[in-house]
Amino acid sequence: MTDTIQTPADTTADEATSAAETEEFVHLDPADIIIGTNVRTDLRPDHKEFRKSIKERGVIEAVTVYRNEDGQYVLLRGQRRTVTAAEVGTPTGTIPARVVPQPADADRIGDQLVENIHRAGMRETEIVAGVEQLALLGVSAAQIAKRTSIDRPTVNAALAVTKADQTRNRLDSGDLTLEEAAIFAEFEHDPEAVERLENAKRWRRSLTHEAQRLRDEAAEREADAAEVERLRAEGLPVLTAEEVAEADEVLRIERLVTAEGEPVPEEEWPNVPGARVQVVKEWVYPEDEYDDESEEGSDDEEDAYEPAEPYQQYVPVWVVTDLDASGLRRRGGVSGGSASDEDAGESEEEAEARREERRRVIANNKAWTSAETVRREWLASFVARKTAPKGAEALICEAVVTGHYSLSKAMDHRHPMLFTLLGVEVPTGYYGAGSDECHKIATKATTPKAATMTMLAAVVAAWEATTGKHSWRNPTAWDARVLGALVEWGYQPSEVERILLGEEPQPSTESDETSDDEASGSAA
């Protein structure tokens, strides 16, 4: 199909020259265009946003062609647009083309070099400005992504930056990338959070991980405050987190005695002078609910059983913050600090070492939880790849040949973590549950490259399913092997994850020291 539009050039004194110099614009089927010799060989065929744009909106900028002796159209410029349009199609089935006289080979090569070498991509600030203009016209984020074929995360980042003036100025000055700016924009209202992000950036730590920690900490504070308000509504004199932090000491009444050395009856705790309530979190370890009758069942049933995960719950604890005013004293007349029975017989150095270890465990457990969120978001994108990265075959081979526990367990349970990462609903039940879904995932890979990627996804997902807070405490060689491979493939680990790689965490520059009372999750 060919539509032709001819535009006469400006008339000059030389009418013969004027007649010869005309521009011809045509609409051609891209499959009919002969791809001539081009200096550009890498067409980036895997650039899905570009392919999507061509398929949905067509070729916006005309390509350049000439007619050969047989009247066929031969491409000069626009090779990537033409080849992609021929592969994915366009809304009209054609692309616009400008027809020019056939150039000499030297001119052709020179023009192709100039076109590709000196082409400049849009600056991120220009992308932000364009996205902002579309948003002001009422175009939604989803429609902006569809119209421009800019991926949704980039659109979301641009929109976030438009609402944060200070961060946008830093983006304009080149101090931040768009990805970094989107993170800073989220926390621009919080100076302490911005300072932590600055420290992370300065020490080349992952801003993504630091941002997730900030989100999790904010969510925890919000939940704590909600529990305080709930208990206050019930009439209890509850301390806020700020009041706990400002108090010189917070002592559990249950650990104190009267002047006569007698413990205070629980029903009298609210009557102690200055008595308040502190909301603490305590771990709950569900009792083993495994039914003895199931021992008569098959070995498969026993293998399928897994104990319930421990969880934390809020517990109101009666405390005093002024020991003298309460009229109570510590057991055994212990003076100074917030000593407990656990400290008995310890030297001050030993007690401090124990408290420091407790703080480290609490901090690393929280850091691991935040890192898990970031890592699984990254893995969800990773397992959706079309082709496996370099070194994938070796990791797959090691997992399969050695029959690694994580993979065999995932196979026994039909890959629940793989379903999660792929966004497939995890089937419930055990016998046969998930077999059809596994078959669909396996048969969807119709090429050797796709099959390799599917196997890699299964291996990585199996490893991920076995990770947890225990991983940083007792890292294994397989943890180091898999995480090391993920790092090679683009994942940026957090400080606590680096422990799995045998690296010591860098000293924190943040001013977030946790008191012993906070670290233990309860009053002394």
C-alpha cells in the first residue's frame, strides 16, 4: 500500500532546478521496504517499550528511503523503526516515508554515522516536564504510560518529583537521577528521613533499601500509636513512645517490691503512685498443634506439616517512671540502672555486651524484613525475564545435580514462592494442588532460552522461600552462592544481606541508637 503526497520546493530563478527539487512523502508497508546497508547493527530488538509504542501508535517520525532502478523503495534512515514496524505491525499497516534521490555511498555512510552518533536522548528533567504537562491536562498515569510507552515506574517517579520542589531542583541540577529523586520526593517532608537517605547515598548504600526501612519504621510507629490510642480510650494511663524515650527509667511493677520486700499484687498495680502503662511487643510462639492421630497417616502428610510461624502482639505492661515517688524498690535492693534478674552475676562489661548483642539482633531482624520486601519486588521483575542471564545454567545445574534441599522442598510443595513471584494465585491444599499450574508454567516456555529462564526462576524462587531472619544469623554456602549470582545479575543487596556474602556490615552513620529497654521490647 502506497499513498503519495508531493510538495513543491520553493521556486528559484532556475526553473529547471526548482522542478527537480521536490519532496515526496509516501505511506509504505514496512515489509515492502528493502533494508539497505546500514552502519547501525544493534537494533535493540528487546526494547519492549519501543515495540509497544510502534504497535499502538505507529511510526510518528517518517523514515527516509530512495527508489532503486527497479522502482523499489530502499531504506536510508530509520532502520530500527522500519524493522520493528514490520515485526509488530502498526495501526494503519503503513509507516510514513520521505523519498529522496539515491545518495552516493560516501554520503550515505556519513549521514548514517551523524544520525546515530549525535542523537541525544531526552534528559530526565525533560521527561518530568512532559509527564507533568500531560497530568495537568487530566491524563492519568496509566494513560501517560500507554500514550508515550514510558514504563509505568518511570511515569510514577516523574509524577512524584513534580510534587516536591526541593527534590525537583536537585534533579534539574543533576544532583539526583530520576529514580533517586522519586525516593527523596517521597520523604521530602521528613528532615530526619532525608538525612538518612543522604547518608546512604554518600556511603553508596542502596537508597531503595533505606527507603523501605523508613516506610516500615513509619508503619510500625503508626501501629504503635494506634494501639496507644485504643488503650487510652479504654481508660488506661498509657505512655506514648515519646514519653517512654524521654523517661529516665521505665520499670515494670511486677519486678519491684514494697518497702517490706513484698511483691505488689497484680490487682494493686493501677493504684501504685505514678503507675502508667507501657505498650510493648512480645513474641508469641504458637503451640505445636500437630495432631497425634496424624501419625497413623502417610509419610507425605508428615512431610507436609509445618508449624505455625511465631508472631508479635501488643501487651500492656504496668510500669513506673519515678521509683522514689512510687514507694517501691528493686528486688534485692539493686541500685542504679535498670537491672533485672537476667543481669544477676554479670559484670558491667558482660551486661553491656549482652545488651549490645540484643540491639544488634533487633536491628538486623528489622533490616531483614525491609530487605525482603525490596528483594522480592526485584525478583518478581527478574523471573519475568524472557532470557536467562550469563551463568544461569551453572546455578541450575548445581541445584539440580546436588538435589539442594530448597529446590526439592519447592518441588514437593509445587513451587508456591514461584507462583507468588509470577503473580499466580497459590493453590490451596496439598495433594495435587498446583500441578496444573506448574504444567502451564513449564509448557509456556517453548524455546530453549525460555525454558532455561523458567528453570532459573524455579531455582531462585525455591531459595527465596527458605530465607528468613535466620538467614543472616546462620548463612550457608548456598545462600552466598544464590545471592552472589543475583548481585552479578543486577541486584543491590542491603547491609544485612551482605552478611550472607561473608561481608561485615559497615558501621552505621545514622543516629538511631536503640536503648536497651526499646531493644528488649519491654520495660526493665
